[in-house]
Amino acid sequence: MENIYLSSRNRPLTLDYKWGWVARKDEIYDFLVSNTEMLMAIKSLMRHEYLAMLAAHTFIAEYNPFRDCRELEAENLKGTELETLPEL
């Protein structure tokens, strides 16, 4: 959520919360695509957490993994027989 806010304000995104390393959207999305458990967690949050659902449908920002989850999931599943990932 922090990175969505930062993106909406055209501020640098952070890779993690401990060190606050600056990262580009494509670097973070590449990490998400390569991390199946993170994508499953995002799907679960969108189904069970109101703020994640709200972010997916209404927050306007270049970086928004909730809104872009389907594309990230499709990229993760390329070359597999799966159509979707389960939720955590």
C-alpha cells in the first residue's frame, strides 16, 4: 500500500520496509512474477481485505500490483499448464 501511495505522488518506490532500498516498478513486478507465494498472497488479500479490493479497483497510480495482479499471475504461469494460482 505504501508503494501505491508513493507511486501516486510520483515518489521513488521502496523494495522493502527494513532497508528502504529504492526500486523501479519493473524491478518489483519482476520480483512478484518470480515469487508465486507473493502472488497467491495478493490474490488472497484482494478477496478478504477491503483496502486491497479498493486499491485494485479505484486507486490511480502507475504502480498497483492489486490492479495488475491478473497480468502478473499470467506472466508467472507462462509455460505451465495452470490457468490460475490458488489463494494462500
